[in-house]
Amino acid sequence: MSARGSVYSWCGCRDPVTGGRLGSRCPQRGKPGHGSWYLSLELPAGLDGHRRRIRRGGFLTRKAAEKALVRLRMPEAAEA
């Protein structure tokens, strides 16, 4: 399966002036205990031709998100 994916950090902080989410622009991002890590995996188009994507979040570390991404790309064989 040929699938592309990425890992990124994100937080739910809001701009005090506009009220919009800061997301990847948050100045606190990257500090321990702030925000969380997410993954995004693009899958081949479905039978209907529409885009398919998996997004998961809430990982405490980048390494944990990367590990989950690897498992989604190549799931282990089911144990009998």
C-alpha cells in the first residue's frame, strides 16, 4: 500500500483578540505539557474516486505519534 503520512503538533489555544485558534502558531507550542501530537495519513482514493484520510491525535510525544503512523501504514499480521 502506498500511503503518505505526517506527524505534527497542535494546541487548542486561542488568540485573545480574535478568538480564533492559534494551532501551529502558538508561542507555547513545543513546551513540555502543552498541546499534543497528531498524525495524518493519506490513503489511495476510494472506489468512488474521493480522497481518503486518517487523522488521529492526542499523543503525548512525537515519538508516540510516529510509532502509531508506522503501525497504520503497515499493520502487523493478525495473530492466530
